[in-house]
Amino acid sequence: MTTTGSGAFDADERGFFGDFGGRFMPEALIAALDELDGAWREAMADPGFVADFEKILAEYAGTPSRLYHAERLSRQVGAKVLLKREDLNHTGAHKIRNVLGQALLTRRMGKTRVIAETGAGQHGVASATAAAYFGLDCTVYMGAVDTRRQALNVARMQLLGATVVPVDSGSATLKDAINEALRDWVASVDHTAYLFGTAAGPHPFPSMVREFCRGIGDEARSQCLEQHGRLPDAVAACVGGGSNAIGIFTAFLDDPEVELLGFEPGGDGVETGRHAATIHAGASGVLHGARTFVLQDEDGQTVESHSISAGLDYPGVGPQHAHLARVGRASYQPVTDTEAMEAMALLSRTEGIIPAIESAHALAGALREVPALLERHGPEATVLVNLSGRGDKDMGTAIEWFGLGRAEGEAP
Amino acid sequence: MTTRTAFDRARSEGRAALVGYLPAGFPDVDGSVAALRVMVDSGCDVIEIGLPYSDPVMDGPTIQAAAQRALDGGTRTRDVLRVVEATAATGVPTVVMTYWNPVERYGVDRFAADLASAGGVGLITPDLTPDSADEWLAAADARELDKVFLVAPSSTDERIAMTTSHCRGFVYATAVMGVTGARSTTSELAQPLVARTKKATDLPVGVGLGVSNGDQAAEIAGYADGVIVGSAFVRVLQQHEGDLGAGLRALGSLTEELAAGVRRPVGTAR
């Protein structure tokens, strides 16, 4: 494992990626963030910690995940599509990498309790899983709107031994769950670690989460070279907070010939105002401890985001993505709910793989780019798509969207 | 009058200063002006006006609900400045307590200018520490506005020294590891924190978070220069929701109780 980010695009020692990032936090938490930063850097420099992490990832989470050439899909769309199968990891998404890394670090730091925020429940389930694995107490904060929408995931967390606390304040969704987790942490920081769910928040979280997730790209890059003898022309990923995207982009940052394509949740369409395309349509601001792009009104109040994909439904974005967008190393474009759902159906039918709706955003965006990729890179154009999670959790949405669930001939 | 003058006057009277907080726009803009005036008339030495924000991570349920109510009622940043102007007109030094994003969005220098012309004397910034505050430090220094940063029980001595070296007006010591909210007993973390802070600076030190009654105010007045009260005031107004007159009367009584408390400091440590 490489233990540092790509130098040219990495944060400075105060956690700034160019203009973005940093640490805009209550003084009460600064000591804890300093402690975390120190412990994490020390751990990553300790071959024993790195070996433990890799062993747990391999034996428990099932990494390296496969790189799969989706041949039927490729023929249909006219370009070579490679899928990084993070959906095959334990718990069904890339998020297990981040929580196992942070929980292993928690144990090393001698803390006995973890807290986490969750939107749809995926990071909550992953955190509860890691807490069970390491024998840590676990409390998950979840917006009250989301606990009602995602009762199955609430039950999964509870079965795994976690306490799920519904959050009623503000808009009662993910951003408010983060606020509540931070409030818990201010009061519990001496024995509690905050397992932050994405590559956002105050320094060192954006860098730390990236490093725990960067195996996605490190693996995919060598798999591409081994299996296909070349690098891809483009790498595509969905971007909510951006952990899976930064996880796959990092290995390619220093390959200037590889395009990095981030796809943001466009919801009903950016022009409707009902979206979560933070980089595309937000403005620079400070949210949850970092300067980044934020969906906000003219007074700097956070605006509620919208996406069919709960995992992307966040009004901020990881600061390194904001930086990569500003310096032009990666591009970020919105993908609507409709485009994502069409891609979900397409992949299901052509490859027998039901993707998470989050990941379907990446696929939809990549497929939309195919004509341009063919033009820029010729008929052999190859695009690597991060299939960050599986779609089982999204069947309720799919049933509603596509009108599924009744057998042939059954009365409506 | 500056906050420093108010603290110095209290010190010369052998007591602590009472600092009262209320969010602008709660229960509505005019109601908050009326409430702040009652707090001034009933004995607050310094007024702290909260700028309501959608994501207040340092606030407990009481202030969260009040801020949300203010936002739902349409309170804008310019309304906050209006409330500042009305309150500062009483002659009591008035500062704004605000999370950082609304200031950054308004424009740091523009906010400093408009705050100063409204008669506001500075900012308390709960999620901005001096090491991330270059733009605010410059804007505040240009207008000699107070820069009140927080120190916490978890702050190292090095951080307390760094933080207090950037403060002007007074230093805000958070009595507990936790968020805002009235508590019935005073934290045992506050006094050692004040002692550590006073080793680093000659500035007055105010203690906030969790203070709700006169006895607590007297206890804190025994070792600190200021007693900062927020949630307890908000709670009184919430308890009389729908009857502002009764709320204001209760607010006046609580202010008087706290003002009496800071005038009978327990012990002689200060």
C-alpha cells in the first residue's frame, strides 16, 4: 500500500487542497482532530498496521475486488467498459474499506466506542459491521426522515448490535445526522472515535478516508495493466461526498493521459433546483468543517439537496474534489435520476449485475461520454467505471420507478 | 462602549459581568429586539446576538430550535444586523455570535463593515479558530472589532496561548465538553480552564455553556470575569410561547436573578 496521496494534488499540512479543505471546527474538537491526525500518520508509517489492514481487507472484506470487462455492454455502447466490482465486497460497497481502516485505527488508539452518521444507512451498516468485527460500541445517527424510509437498514444496524438514533433537527436528513454526530463527539471525544462516512469534513478526514479507500484505484490500475496491457482512457465514478471517486481517482492522478470523470447527482435536473450537484451548481463555502462547494442560499444557509440516490444526497462534497475541479484535473457533470435509473436497468439486463443507484450515476455518465471518448481516443477507447455498490438496497426504489413486483398476468 | 470597558467596570465593582445571548429573529425579529432590550434593562452587561444558521453543530436542542424558528420565520443576515443596531443603540456593547459560513457568504470584509456601522463591536466564532481565521483577523483588526475565540477543556496550553493571543475584548471559555444547553450543575472543568487561560492572557475570561441560574452565576463569578448565559434565556421564551408579554416578564426576572448572582461571587479566587 502506498501511504501518501499524489503529491501534486494532495493537501498541505493544514489540510488545504489549494483553496479547499482545512479545519473549520469548534476548538473543543481540535485536540481530538490533532490526535487523530497524528495517530493515523503514525499508523500508516507502521508496517504492522498496514499489514493488519490489508489482511482484514483481503480475508474479511474480500479485496482486491475484481476488474470485469463488461463485454455485452461494451458491444452495445461501442466502447470498452471495465467495471471495478466494489459491489462484491462484504456489505456490498466500497464503504467497508473506509470503516475497517478507521475502526482498526480506533482500536489502536485505545478508544472503545465509535459513532457514525448515515443517510440511507449504508455507511451506518458498514460502521456497525466494523464495530461488531472489532468489538466496539457503536451509535449511528440517522435523520428521522431516513429512518422511516430505510427501515430495513435500521434493522440491519440493530441486528449488528448498533444503537440507531433518529435525528429530528433541521431537515432531519444526512447533514443533520452529521451535525448530531459532531455534537455527540464534542461530549464523548475522550473515548469515542467518529467514523466519518466520506472523504469530506475537517482535516484529516478527507485525506484519511481517501487513503483507506485508495485501494480501489491502486488495484484497478494494476488490474488494467495486467489484464488489458494498458491504462484506461477515462475513469468514471459517482460523487456525493466523494469517497469512492477519490478512492479510484487517486491512483490515476499522475497519469495525465487518463481522464477523470466525476458524476454528481442531478436529481430532477439542475435547472429545477432539485438536485445535489454540488460542484456543478454550488458555491464555495464552509460546511461540516471544510471549505468546499456547498449548496447554499445567498445568506450561506445550507439548502436541502435532492437525489433519488440517498447515498449521493448531500449538499457538500469532499474538498479534494473541489480542488481537482478547480485545477481541471477532474471534471464533474450532473447525471439525472432518470439517466441513472436507465443505466441501472441497462446494466442489469446486459450483464446480470444490479448496481446501486449511486454507481448507476457513474455508469450513466460514462456511457453519455462514450461518443466524446471515441472521438478523443479512437475506436479502442476504454472507460473504467467504479461500480461502487450493489443494488439490493435499492429494490424498493426500483419497484416504484419501473413499476416492478407483479408477476405476468397478475392483476394490478 | 466596548466589551472590555464593560468587563473592566464590572471588575471595578468587584463582580463578574453578565453576558446574555439570544438568537436574532426568535421568536421573530421584533420579538428578539424587545427581548434583548429587556435583557439590557434587567442587568446584562454585554449582549451576544446569535446569527441563526442551518447547521449549528455547537448548539444543543434549545438553541437549535430557536434558530430554526428564526430561519423558518424568514430571518436574514440583514435582519440580524438590524437587531444589532437596535440593541447597540441602548449603549450596551453588542457582539454577534455566528457560525462561519454566513459571514464568508456575506463577504468577510463587508460583514465587518456592516457590523461596525450597525454599532456591533465584534464577533464570537464558535466554529472558527484563529489558525483558520486570517481573513477575519485582518477585517477585525482594520476596524478594531472584538475577536472572541473559544477555549475548551480539551485545549492544550499551547493552543490556549495561541488562541488568546488573537482575541480582543474577552476570551470565551466553554465550561463543558459538549454543546450549549442549560444544566443544573456547574462543570468542574470550568475553573481549571479559566486558571489556565488566565496564565496566558490579561484579557477578561467569560465562562459559558450550561449556566442557568443565579447560584451557578455566583459560583462562576468567584473565578471568572464574565458569566455567559444563552439557552436558559431562550428556554424562558419557549416556555411562554404565544405570549410574548409573559415571556418578557419571565426573561426580566431570570436576568435579574443572574445579575444578582454575578454580584455575589462565591469565594475569593477572582
